[in-house]
Amino acid sequence: MATLARLPSSLPFIQIHRPSYYPSKRILPVPSGPLRIVSLSSTPPGSVPQAIFLHLLEEQEEDGEEEEQSSQSHNQEEEVDTSDPIVSFLKSRTSTPDPPREGKFSLQKNRRTSWRLAPELGNEPEPETKPEAALEPFDEAEEGEKSRISSANVIKPDGVVGEIVGIARNLPENSTLGELLEDFEGRIDAKECVEVLDCMGKEGLYKGCLYFYEWMRLQEPSLVTPRACSVLFPLLGRVGMGNMLMVLFMNLPKEKKFRDVHIYNGAISGLMHCGRYDDAWKVYEVMETNNIRPDHITCSLMITIMRKSGRSAKEAYEFFERMNRKGVEWSQEGLGALIKSFCDEGLKNEALIIQSEMERKGIRPNAIIYNTLMDAYCKSNHIEEAEGLFAEMKTKGLKPTNATFNILMDAYSKRMQPDIVERLLKEIQDLGLEPNAKSYTCLISAYGRQKEMSDMAADVFLRMKRVGIKPTSHSYTALIHAYSVGGWHEKAYITFENMLREQIKPSIETYTALLDAFRRAGDTKKLMQIWKLMIHQKVEGTRVTFNILVDGFAKQGHYIEARDVISEFGKIGLQPTVMTYNMLMNAYARGGQHEKLPQLLKEMATLNLKPDSVTFSTMIYAYVRVRDFKRAFIYHKMMVKTGQVPDVKSYEKLRAILDVKAAKGNKKDRSAILGIVNSKMGLLKAKKKRKKDEFWKNRKNRPRIRNVARES
């Protein structure tokens, strides 16, 4: 593994002006001139830190204020008489720029509402990047339903903690939390501050957490503790506020108590959540620079980051050995992350070896590790091995989770075995577990993959709603696909409308299943309508969506629209594949335009696409259909020469057709060749005289007999 790069010795320290609503004795002088570059250790212990992130919330407001002030001043200048000598003198002087604005926020009426902290906005900022799924190293196997905390589940703490959280919930418009906490100075301790951060984080008041953390920093003495940082950093990461997290981390106090491994773990965890893997590595490098000993959580987080950033399982194992040399003990978390890295690369046997080794060292694997292994075997279609792990799990006394059953149910669903999925669903209930939406979705999909069982899939969907489980986007997608396979495209569209009515956002898989329903029905008008809706909703299609649209238009003779689809998807980087051209060839052949097939074959060669067995078979059948056997034999020869022979059953059918035509052709060719050879060698026999010619010749030469009776 390459040696990790070290951080530079100095980092930028952001100078921000503190609002004036805090007591004046805490205001620090603002240095003039350019921004200073100081090291991380530049803040002396015990000094009062400055506000470090509130300026980010003011930038957009200042832009609006400056625009308004400039427009007002421009209007005033137009109203002033330009003939006034004093005005002319003032205009001739060079203006001195105003000093930077200091003091509290401006609360003018036209303040931009995007930064208001009113409760109707939920105080939830937009994420900078798409957040990752979860902190668990094996979160793909251990899935769960994630939703916001409803009003019925809101935590209601008591005492001073409850008062502050109540203020944050009902924050007045155009106000910040720090403005309303003057009465709490001296009434709250550091432990209660951590409780406030935790409660506000659970309720989604993330901006409130930031303002409250700023208020904590400005108290004397400061109420910021390592525990508060380890609580706040993961919260910021979950909502994608990675920039703010890095600012807070880089400006941690120099005190020894803030060199705590839990703070660094919290920062790494938060950055991992929002996908900022490079920044997470920087935090780990700072950790090494400060000689802070990592623990098993650090090891687990870094191995997970390596896996998500695309590094190999070998690199993850080398990092794991490096952690061992630093004294990090083996744990379920670290080994589970390592097993997940091996499983994602398909190295299931190596992952089993790691699991056996951890058991040999006395570390008992948990249900999540077994789920990870079972998921890997099911994805590679080795369900029997997954069933063996499931039995081993129960033998060792480990209670299966919902995720355990869902992994098996999903595997049997893909095998179209709904009876086994029903049995697993009953087993979940017998163990006292509650099936979730994923469990019922697997059963819907198991029925929906079979053509004659679409009604059973609809029954399972209604059963799920009757037991009080809210369908997810995946549930609706599975039902739409079931209707598509069953040929009920009208019901598929009604289901889609019900989904929109329940304010469930359709995924790209949902749109793809709906397009497939109308492709099977041959309704190109509805295909175009759904495609335009996707474009309006800014939903980018996948390659499967692309091929469904091409096939749907081409089979109905809309070749121009099919070509338009290829062009539109090429703009987003989805170039046509061999399957795309196979669909076009099939459509042209069915439409009687077989003369276009060689041209499509040349286009494939231009795009460096190698024809497969389906390509050649499509062309052969197309020319057999129009009795152009010469071309059919030419492309059959090309198919055999390139080694693109279809499966045995399909090839036997193709050869049977061609052999019949070849037998007739060979028979005619054989007769013609023999005639030519015999005539050249003089072996041709004289033609026999026709009986009719011989009859008339004999009759002509025969003597005439007079009819005596007639003459008498």
C-alpha cells in the first residue's frame, strides 16, 4: 500500500465577525488586510474562539442587500440635479470603499427566505453531495426503512434542555437561535448541551444545532466538549454539510482533551456519510500527525471508506494488518468491514476464511456478518450455500433479523419460487419479527415475474396495506412490473397515478417498468408521453430505459423516433450497444425492410461493436423470410467463421431450416453438373421418338382399304 501523504504544516484559519447580539466584552478585534494563514495550533488555550461558520449563512443575504442598496443609490443619483457644483465636485473625487460590515444580522423585510430558520422549512439544508446509505460497514445487507421522525415520535425532554429544544422548534421568522438564548447563560452545563444537540439532531433541526454549537463556543468558559463534537459531526455528515464539518474540525481548540479518538471517528463517520472520502483521509492523516492511537471503530470506518472509494480488498487487508501492528485489536466491526470488502469483489471463500479465523481467536460473528456472507452467495446464485449459512447461524444461537430473511426471499423471488417466499414470510412472523415493506416487495416480485400470476401480486400488495405497512417506491415498481408482464398496461398506469397521489417519488426503475408495459402493448403515444414526463421531472434514464424505448418505437415502425431516442441518450453518454442494434435489425426485418440490415451491420463496425449470435440469427431469418437464401447462407458462414454460434436448441432450429433449402439447391446443382459432364464426354443417349410421331408416320405409309359396304 502506498504511504499516506501527510498534511501541510499550516492550514487556513477563517476569520469571521461575530454578531453584535452577544455581550460586547466578548467581541474580538477584527484584523484588517488579507486573510492570515496560521497553523492548527495557533489558537492559544483558554482564548475565546471567533464565529467560524455563520458567515456562510450571511453571504447570500449580503448579495441581496448590496443589490438593493446599489439600486436605491442609483435612483437617488438620477433624481439629483447634475448642474449642482457641489455634486459635480463630489463626483470628481475618488470614493473610499466602505469597511466590511460588522455586527448582527440585518433583518430587513426583503431578506432572502432560503436562509430563514422558520420551522416550516424543517431547518434542513440541502446536501452538498448525495449522502451515503449508512454508517454500518455492511449496510447493503442490513437494510432498513428510513424516514423522518413524525410529530408523534418527537422527543419531549424536561428542564432547561426541553426549553431550548422548544425554542428551536418554534423559532420566530428572521431569527437565529443564538439571539434567544441570552437568558440561559450560566443555567446550562456542558452535559446538558450535549443532550440539546442530540435532541435537535433527532428532530432534524440541523441549522439549530449549528447555531447552538456557536453559542456554546462563545460562552465563558466554553461549553464545547469532545462529546459535543462527536455528537455534532456525524449529524452534519448525514445531511451533507461536509464543508461545515471540515471548518469546525480544522478549528478545534488546541487543548489536550480535544485530541480524542472519538472526535476523529465522528468526523470520519460524518464525511463518509456525505461521500467526502478524500476529506476523511485527511482527517485520518491529521490523526496520525497528532500521534492519536486509532481504535477498532477507526479501523472499521477507514476500511469501509476504502471499499466505497473503489479500493481493492487486497489494499483493505493491508490496511487491516497495519492497524494490527499499531495495536488495534480484532473486533466484529473491523473484521465485518473487511469481510464486506472481500464479498463485494466476489471473494466469498476468502471471506469465509476470515470468518473462521475470527472464530478461532474467540470473536463471535454477529448476525450482520452472516447477512453479508449470505448476500454475497445469493448474488452469485449459490442459494444452497446461503441456506447452509442460515442453518449454521441458527445452530450457533444467533437470532436472524429481518434483513436475513429478506436476503433469502429476494433470492427465491428472482428464481420465481413464490411458495418458498411465502414460507419464509410465515417463518418471520413465527419468530416474533415484523415483516417490513421489503419482505412484501420480494413476494410481489416473485408472483409478478410470472405471466399468469399478476393477480396474486396485486393481492399481496393489498395484504401489505391491510396490515398497516406503507408501500415504498420499490413496492409500486414491483406491482407495475407484474402488470406489465401480465399484459395489463392500463392497471400499470393506474398504479403509477396512485403512487403519485400518495406523494411517493417514482424512481428510474418505476419509469422503466411503466415504459416496458406500454412497449409490450405497442402504445407508442403513451411511450412518448411517459418519456416526456421523465424529461420534465429531470429523471435520467439508464441503458435499460434506453433499449426499451428504442424497441418500443422500432417495432411499431416508428424508425425516426427510435433514431431520435438513440441521439438523445447519446447526449448523456449512453451510446448504443449490440443489443440496441439487434432490436433495430429485428424491427426492420419484421417491417419488410431487410435491405437496411447490411447498413446497420456497417454502423456496428464503425462503433467497434462486434456482432453476436443474435445479430447473425436475426439477419439469417430475415433473408429466409423473403427467400433470399444466398444471403442467408453468406451470413451463416460469417457466423460460423467468427464463432458466434447460438445455443444448441436455437442452432438446431436454424440448421434444420437451412438444411432443407440446401438439399433442394444441391439437387438442382447436381443434375446440372452431370448434364454438362456427360455432354462433354459424349455419353448422352439419343432421345427416344415420341409415340405420337411414330403413329402418324405408320398411318401415312399404310395401304388404304376401301369400304365395300359403304360403296354398295
